[in-house]
Amino acid sequence: MIKTSPTRLEEELWQAGILLVAGIDEAGRGAWAGPVMAGAVILPAQPILFPALAGVRDSKQMTAPQRAAAALRIKQIALAWAVGEASAAEIDALGILPATRLAMTRALAALQPTPQYLLMDYIPWKDLDQPHRIMPKGESLSLSIAAASVLAKTERDSALRALGEQYPGYGLEQHKGYGTARHLNQIRQRGFCPQHRLSFTLKGLAQSPEP
């Protein structure tokens, strides 16, 4: 049986009268190219609906077809969902952590209704003024966070496939901007494209041996 992330954290909040609980997670934070994206999902306080989300868990533990099917179910069942992003240029200008927080802020701003409480996978955010809980391995502890991770991942993969067509030859549609041997070789042959995060890629090139 495929494991599904639990809803214990959500149910504790619902029982306390906090019904608008948003799970938040990011995708693409460690990539060399493309945006970082954040998903935000408010699930309805109706556990009877959640068998339809069976198998939704940390998106990294799911196959691409599983994520695609799950994303459709999440969008159908969620009370609200949104995806925000920060571009490669913003990542270079701000740094990856501030840019990730920016993507999350944009996802939250697009949610209607506004959440009362946030459940988040771990990311340092000292000045976050909304009621929240930040935890390591949040996708394994909260179905809302897991659902957000699935939406962030599927939306980012779709964006990288489009960027692969716009900037052919780098394999962006295959490795999704992460630091693979092929990606490194293509950069050495072609140079950078406008979607490369130079603050990431230059460090990666400096640390990688020549093939």
C-alpha cells in the first residue's frame, strides 16, 4: 500500500477552530537554472474527502505520472491552491533563501481565502508574522505540505519543459535545471543562457572536474 502523508497536524488545528490551514513547500531551490517555485494548498476540513488523495506524499518520492495525477486531484479537492515563483534573476539578486521566501509570499498572496495558519517544510524565516509551524521533513508530516510540494514540483517541471524549448541544447526539459554531468558539459560548450543562476552555476563549475 502506498503511504499517504498524515493529517494529524491539520486535524488538531481544525479541532481548535482554525479551519483555513495552508501547507506550503518549494521546488527547485537547489537547481542551477530556472525559477524556484512554491506551492500553497488549503485543504477542506473534511477528512472524508482525503481517500481521494491516497498516495500524496513528498513529491520527491513520487514518479512523474503519480505527481501529475495527484496534482489534478489536489486542485479538484483543495479549498484553495496557488503557485508562486521567483526567477533566476531574482535568485541571483537576492540569494536563494530570500528568493524562496519571495516565491512563498507570492503563492500565499494568491490564495483566496486567506489562510489562518501555515504549515511549512523547513526554511529559515524569522520575520514571518503569520501564525505558523515550520518543521523538517514537513511533506512526511502533513498532507497539506505534501500537496503543496506536488503542485510546486509539477508546475516547475512544466515550466522547465517550456524553457527547454526556448533554450534548446541544455537539456532543461530533462534534468529540470539541476546539476547533472550533461548540464555541466552543455554549459561548457555553449556558455550560460538567461535562465542560469550564475551565483549557483559558477560555484558548481568551480567544484566540478573536467570530464
